[in-house]
Amino acid sequence: MTQQQGTDHRDDTLAEAFWSVARQLRRAAADSLAQWDISPSQARALRVLARHDGARLSDLAEHLHIAARSATEVVDGLEAKGLVQRRPDPQDRRATLVTPTRPGADLIAAIRTTRGTQAERLFDQLSATDRANLGRILRKLTAEPSGASKHPHDANRHNQ
């Protein structure tokens, strides 16, 4: 049996280890959002809106890779909490822009700080050299070697 065949059946393959860490980070992120009564999808939408200084609902849906009606539901929830506002698009009177309110922008800053602290706690288990190597490896894996994406929405993911 080759080395590769021997590792195919182990639970601790690189992919499994990677997904396990990703699940830990996702779980911690979801748990941290509970203190603000905000869902992960609402947090993602608020992050996109803050990064782009607002967006049309159709653009938000595209950034989030969700249906337009789902984006409307997410924005309705954020608006009910006073975290975003709808306003006319100055470029097109028929369109509506969704922008973060001051409380929405403050919340995104608080979420970023909390998530950074959670990630630091996890990665503090690594030596400085291991952290540097992990960062280098992850950046290498996320780079598009050919410049062309296999998935039509991947180009938008880098803009989120």
C-alpha cells in the first residue's frame, strides 16, 4: 500500500483538518453574533454594505450569492433593527440604495473586533513561525494561478 492510499481513510487528512478549523471559526462567529441578535447572513450583508458604502438590493444579492427576494428579507431584518436604511439611488430614481446607519457601521466595527479576538485566540496556539507559514500557505491557496475562475461568482467573492 502506498503512503497516499494509507492516508486516504484517515479522519485527519489536510482537508478534514482545514474544515475542522473553518467550522470552529464559523461556530465562534455565530456564537458571538448572538449578543447583538444578528444572524450570520445579516452580518455578511451588513459587511458588504459597509465595504461598498451601500448597494442596490440586486447588487447585494449578487455579492452574497443569494436570490433577490432573500436579500430583501435580510435587509428587512436589518432595517427593522435600525442597522440599515433604504434611500433613492441618485443615479437612477427607480432604484433604491441600502446603506448602513451609524449604529450599523458601529456594529460592523464591533463584530470585526470580536472576530479578530476569536481568531487570535485560535491562532495563538501556533508559534510565530507556524503562523507566518500558515498565512503564506493560505494566501497561496486562495490565489488564482491562471487568473480565471472555475465558478462565475468567484470574481465577486474577492470584492466582499
